[in-house]
Amino acid sequence: MASLTAVTSVMANDIETIVNPQQNIEPLAVSSTSAAINSKVSKGTLKNPNSLLVAIAFKFKNTEGSPQNYAEVMTTYCSAAKSGDADAQYALGWMYANGRGVAVDESVAAQLYGMAAEQGHISAKASLETISNISPKSSLPACLRPDPPALFASELSAELIQNEQKAISDKTAALFYSQNRILKLVNKLAPRYEIDANLAMAFIAVESGFNVQATSPKNAQGLMQLIPETAKRFGVKDAYKAEDNIKGGLAYLQWLLAYFKGDVQLVAAAYNAGEAAVVKYKGVPPYTETQIYVKKIADLYNNTTHPYQVNLVKTSPIINLTNKKTM
């Protein structure tokens, strides 16, 4: 992360323009000597250190700042924005909207404003109204794109380790980042089950649309739509509690990935229709709902395979069939 000194060197006029009224921060006219602050003490005043970085950038400015410092400011904002900080998402959007350190790109600005607005950021909502419906869509900055899925080499099949995992699309990334609270939970929990967070988020998006209280006509419950039998199978006590539900869903995905040797299409079909149906039909069942479901997962997650634990469960009998039913 860039130093606090770098953050404080944004040009004075720019800071006065992008002050966030939601934070009630007033820009201060300070000299380079009076801008020195005790960062350790300041960090104790805000719950989120990323918000502090943004607050420091807004509060303290060096009137002698030069354009070369925008790169360092952007690095700091990007890091904070990627972790879900609404202030940083707004500030980075402002930089793209106004061409500070980068070429003007209202499409990128709109996407960043949208991420912050989803979290209730007042200034981002107001700014978004002025540049909405921008097309064509530009790609998000590289620093905001999700990291490639982690590979857990100690227990995974060699052929999957060798396959390069593809990143999700910018549109999908924007969707996932707009659900910041859920994404933070998934990022925390997914590594425990050796699951790519992007795959988990794809299932949550399709299953419940990120609705913690979602309930289906078949009584599937919560974010990952666990039926009572599946919830019990994986030790979920409260399917409407986000963390418990995600843990149960991740445990089921981990089991399915091992059972179907990392075949994402079969895993998606089994998550929707049950692993027994996939075995019965020797591939994706001929159910319209399931086939649509599998396609939705594929649209959000660009990989057909995912690393899996080799010895977690006995492999499905259909895996080695040459005539598996696929889509």
C-alpha cells in the first residue's frame, strides 16, 4: 500500500472538489510542515484503516503536490477500493471522471460510483446520476480485477494444477464487488474449503441473488439455498445466518468438486438437481431448470474445471465415461 505521505500529496484543488460530505470532512489548509500526523493515533479513530487513508487524503494536502503523485494516490485508492472501501471507490471514480492521473473515462467512473453507491455512499449516488447509462462499457482498472483463483497444490490433481484458471469478466467482478459484505465473508471463508471465491459468489448470485433471507418453494434457504437435509448434512444450524449458510454451501461445493473431479458443469448440475440425478443421467440431467442453471453458473464463472481434493470422497462412477451428457 502506498505511504500516507503519498496520499497526502494530491493537489489542493482536487481535494477540495472531491471531499465526501458523507464523512463530514472539511479540507484543511495546511503547510507541508503542519501536515505531519501521528498515523498510529489516527488509525484508532476509524474502524476501517482503508477509510482512514481516504480521510487523510481529504483532510491533509500539500499545495506543492505534482501530477506524478497521482499514481501513488491511485495505488492506495485501488487497494482500498478492491477491499470494498466505498470512500476509495468513490475517490477513484472521481479521478477517472475528471482525468486526474488517468485519461477521462466516464464508463469506469460510473462503475466505481456504482460500487460505492451500492453501499449507500451519498456523493457516489449523486455523481452516478450525472453519468449513468454510459456506453460502451470500459474494463475496470487492472488493480481492481479479482486475483486468479488460488491453487492448493498439496492435495490437488496434477492435471488441474497445470490448467490455467481464467479470470471472471469485468461485468461479473462489478456485480460481486457491489455485494461487499457478502464478498468479504466469502473471501474469508472460501480458502478454508479450498474454493475459489469467484465460484462461490457465482453460486450465491444464481441461487439467491445475494438475499440472506431467500426461501424457495422447495424450502431451500438462505444465500446458498440449502435445503434442510443438506444443511443438516454439513452441520448448518441456522441457514438464514449468512456465515453459517456460506460455510454449509462451501462444504457442499468442496464435496461435489471432489466427487466430480473438479468438473464445474457437473458440480453445478448436482448442486441444482442433486448428485444422484447427475449420476442417473450420466451427466447434466434433461431438466430445463437445471440446464438453465448450469448455463447461468458458466456465464459468471469462466472455468470449466476447478482444483479439488483428491482423497476427500470416492469419485463418481460417471467421471471416466466417454459419453457423459454435457451442454
